[in-house]
Amino acid sequence: MLYSNTQDLLTEIRKKMLDEKINIKELANRMNKSPSAVSMALKQKNISIESLNDICQAMNLNIDITFIKKDDTN
């Protein structure tokens, strides 16, 4: 899937949380952070790669980043 902004990416993470039945409190426990800190991270307009990696590690997910050249016709 191609994500062009942070909101789409974080929406996908929230969907995965629902699929895996992981709530904010559980994710916060896994990350050793407060639920409010995790909730704020999931609402950011821009998330750092480090924060994204922390969330994915806590959910037992890997991050796969691929750079794709934009189509020259756009």
C-alpha cells in the first residue's frame, strides 16, 4: 500500500490495532509509555521514524520503506 501522508499511515496502524485487539492502554504498556503519550503520538500530523518504529516494535510489526519515483506525467 502506498501512503502519501502521516494521517493515512497512522490510520492504518489504528486499523491493525483493532485487528489485533490492541487498545491504547495495552500499546502504552508495551512501549513503557503513558496512554496519553501514545494517544498523542497516534494523532500527530507528523510522526518521526523513531516514534513510528517504537509503535511498530511494540505491535511486533516491521517497517518496509520503498522509494518510488513519481510519474513524470503529473
